Amino acid sequence: MLGKQGIRSLTWKRRLPRNVKQSRRIFIHIGSHKAASTTIQFGLETNRDILSKEGWLYPTSGYVYKGHHNLVWEINNDSRYDPSKGMIEDLIREIDQSGFRYVLLSSEDFENFKKEHIHLLSQRLSGFDIAIIIYLRRQDQFLQSLWSQLVKNSLVDHDFQTWIERILNLNEERLSYQGDYFSLVERWSEIFGTNNVCVRVLETAQLHGHVFIDFLKACGFENTSIVKIPENVNISPSLRTLEIIRHTTISLKKYIRDDTDLFKKIDRFIRHYAERNEWDIERLNLIDHELFLRVSKIFEKSNSKVAKKYLNKEVLFEDGFGHKPLSQFNIQNIDTLEIIDLYSFIIAKLIKEMDNPI
């Protein structure tokens, strides 16, 4: 159950300033990465019309891949930025035309903003009252999920143990971008003010029900009974699936380079095959007690600062280690006939797409 502190963190700063220029509030969900951002975005997309009827705008300007990533890419000059998908200027026009007082923006890529990007964002949105929402996930869980995502995107060749050692041995400045939450939150509060930054912790006991409901309540949207709750999405596949994707990618790179689209297709087909054969029933767990303690120690001071300054408590993450079976899989033990069946499935899918291009 939520304690009084949990309730207070949900009912933060709802009063709007009297200044007419700042009579509209934009809630900017900045992630963090691997902390249910996709689930929140699916919920906002699914409930766009319902929210609109209640006077809340989930804009289409800058909207790509379920979030407002194009607005982020505009600010930080990312190569993926596409003006035709909408820019800050279009966003402001859409808000003005809607007449709504409450606006919801979401992109986990906001998390990567440097201070100069945040300052530029505040300048571009100077006509609005800005509130920042960020969800934080325990760092060991975040790193495990990050490795899984990198494998799925064909961006890492190393197994988890090798990769995590390389990450944890980074120098302090580079490591800070992999889980120093205090530095992350401070960058935003220095520009928008501590009272306008709402920190939420991605733990069941610290959420107000489903994470999407928690997000809406954090923004001050009260009538949550009318919204459709989205399924949790972007869940990590099993170790079996990830290891087959990883080894397939390593082998493919011997023969094919720089074909991102092909690698994405192969990844999608492997995960489709895994779903059909129920490989992913087993939840991914690569964190043993020693690694849990090691990661917790590295980020202990940062987490404590966040907890004290933004949540008025001593401990940021309340969940303990939780002894769960470690995921086990050795690629050498996979059945030959199963591998033949898998790659026959992939070849058939590729041929079908060639015959029926989208």
C-alpha cells in the first residue's frame, strides 16, 4: 500500500500560476530508458481520444514510434530528425488551436539531454508552465534490460557477463550516463526547478496501481477509471531467445555488414519463432546476489541523494534482492533439428516478404 509520502508524491503541484501567459501546463515524461516508457506511451496513444474529451492533449506534432521523439531530435540535432513529422513550432500551434490547458509529452530520449539542450527546450517552451515526470528503475534491472535491448538491436556481440564487466569498469563520467540518477534529475531541476520535477520509482509497492495509472495521477489526471489500461510491452525475451539472436548476429556479420533492416527482420523472425514455441515463458534473470550488491554499492550515494531531495526519504529503492533462479542457456546444447527448423522458418519468412513487399 502507498504510504503518506507516496500519496504526496502523486498529488504534487497541481495549481497553475495566475499569469495568463503560463496558464497552460505541459507535462513532459522524460523516461528514463527501460523504465516502462513504452507502456506509458502505448497507454497515451490508446487513450488519446478519451484524454481529449477530458481536456488533456496528447499531441501528434513530433510524434513518431509512439512518442514525441522527433521533438527531442530537433533540439539535440539528431540525424533522425524529420521536420515533416512535426517540430516545436508545430507543437505550439497544435496546443494553441486545441485550447486545452493540459498537455502530455513523452519520450525517453529526453533523458539523454545535456544541460544546454534542456535550457534550449525551456526557451522554446517559455510560454508554458512546465512539469517534468521521470520514472527510475533499480540500476541492476536497468542494465540487464539495456543489454537485452542492445542484443535485440544487433548492437552488442558480448554475453551479459562480459558486457556488464565492461560497463561497470567505465570511468566515473561515462558510468554516470548508465545510472547516476541524481545527476540526471539535477540537470532538469536546475532549469525547471526542484518543485517542478516529479520522481517516481518503478517498484510495485511505490506505484499507484498500474504504471500508466500512476503516470496519469502524477500529472493530476483524476478520472482514471475511464481510461483503458495498456498491456505491459517491450518485455525482455528469455535468455534462450537472446542468445540465439546474439549468435545469429555474430555469424551474419561475417557475411553481411551495415544492413540494419535485415538484422531487424532476422531479430523479429527469431522472436516470432520463440513466441510460437513458448521460449519466453521463462523470465530473464541474470542478476546474482554478488552483482546486485556491486551495482547497488556503485550507485548508493546517488540514489540516496535522489531519495532525500525529491522524495523526502532515506532509501530510493525498497525492493530487496529477491532470490530468483538465474537464467541458464548454452548455445552448444541446442538441438540440431530445432536450429534447422528455426532457420527454415526465417528463410520462409524472408522469401514471403520478397514475394509480397510492403
